[in-house]
Amino acid sequence: MIPRTDSLCQTPSWQEAIANAFVSPEALVDYLELDRSLLPAAHAAARRFGLRVPREFVDRMERGNPQDPLLLQVLPIGAELELRHGFVLDPVGDLAATPAAGILHKYHGRALLITTGACAVNCRYCFRRHFPYQDLSAHLDRWQSALDYLGRDTSIKEVILSGGDPMMITDSRLAELLRALEAIPHLTRLRIHTRMPIIVPQRVTEDILDELRRTRLNTVIVVHCNHARELTRQVCQALKKLEACGARLLNQSVLLKGVNDELETQIQLCESLFDAHVLPYYLHLLDPVQGAAHFNVNKKEAQLLCRLLRQQLPGYLVPQLVYEKAGERSKIPVTL
């Protein structure tokens, strides 16, 4: 018998997964067999901040359940249109910390490079959902100004690739950027903030793995996972490949009402991350971005949750509860 090799039998590339993502509320609602009464609000919210979620992620959701914790992270709803006091367009002061195109420089010793405005998934709680990427991203033809800034400031030891999602750029462009960063002698650490290995695990290509093996920069990959059900077998395999290349893997999540604000949910997330060779790092209080107030968990509830978490898990499995405030020189730990 001759084995089949047609495209239907092959794992789709990450580009195909992104291209075939759900961008229509009707398509997502119908695929998950949800009540179509959700559609008017979904359409209204999506006009403000579009829907985007790959099928790879949608297939982890429970059909017919409008309260599925993965669905709640991506489905536009009417509550996003409500204006709430204190929830603003630029909640962490990014716009005031942009000394060059594509650079955010808030904290001593490290600077953030906005490589792209593109993401594989539009998380409804995203603190940059209103960010003017078209003006401030370091697109390929504008990386030079960002690189020049990094080269001039010898106090910067660590560069953080962010976005959007830096792994939305192609392997060749990512390699080109890494070569340029490696040429800056005072840079010693590379940090990559990405949700791609969680959302589309096939994005962890052999070319990326080769780059991680080759680079002189000490590399930290900070993934973003909010719920244990996001960690499929394929996701865990991709994460372990990254770790095997010498990168240190950390996770940062956001505390979200209805998604991961229960003790058992947090326990499962922390333990599942560790099984996948990822250390829980930060648990963020929600950044007060306009359109996301319905996800907010107040500080007292968060403190209680983390105290209980410490009683159930060893300290190395408990992420640090933090929040960010515009103008501060670091993330702010929440005392328990």
C-alpha cells in the first residue's frame, strides 16, 4: 500500500493555521453550536476590536457552552462596549515610554522591542487592544532606529521581543533581527514574549529551534497561558522542544473572572505548566484597559486566592501576583 502524502494528511503549517483563523462571529458561534442570540453583541464588539482565533485553539473548547473558559477569552461580547470609570485606552503608560519607533523603555537595564502588531489570537482583555501599532511598531524597514537606540544605551542588557506577538514574523525575519541584536555587544539576554506556542504549537519550527541553539544571548521565553486546558499534548511537546534548546521557559497569565479565578483552576494550571517544563512566573491583575472591565477580579479576592494557592502548592509553583501602574519603574508585587 502506497502511503498517502497529500496535504490533507499533513500537519498544516502555522501560516495556514493563522490564515484559516475564525474572524467571523457567525462562523465561530455556529462551529461551537452556540445560541445565535449571542451574535448582535458579538458583532457590535467586534467592530471595535476584531475577532481572531485559530481553529487549533477553538477545538479545545466545549461545544454548546457559552461559559467555556477558553471561549470567554476570545468571544466579543456587549460588555466590552460599556465605559467604566478608571478603564482607559493606555492603561500601563506605553505611549509615554516610547523614545524611538518600536521601542518601549520603562525599566532599568531592559527595553522592549515591538516587532509587529499582529497576533494569532485577539484576547478580549488585551492591554494593547487600543495601541497605535501602525505608528509605533518596529516593522522590518524601521528596525534600524530601534537598533540604533539599543546600541547607544549601554545600560540595556536585555531586549524583550513583544508585540503583538514576535513569533508572528517569519523565521527568516526573526533570524535577521536576532543577528542584529547579537551584534550589539552590551546585550546579554534575549526575552521573547509570545502566546504562539500555546495557540498554534506548530509555530515552533526547526528553524526557530536552530536559532535558539545558535544564539550567544541567554534566552528566556515567556509564554502566556491562562488555563490548563490550553496545554494540549501538541502544546506540551512544542514547549519541551524550546526548553531542550537551552531557553528558560516562564509563564505569565492574567487573573480573569470566569476563566481562572477559582482555586482548583489555578492549581491545575500551575501543575500542568510545570509538567510541560514551564515555571509559573507572574499572575497579573487585569490591566484596566477600556473594554475589559467585565474580566476584573478585585485585589482582595486575588490576595485570598493566592494565599490559598500557597497553602496547596510548593512555593516554586506559585506565580507572583503583580500589577502594572503607569510611570512606575517595575511591576508591583501584591502583598498577600
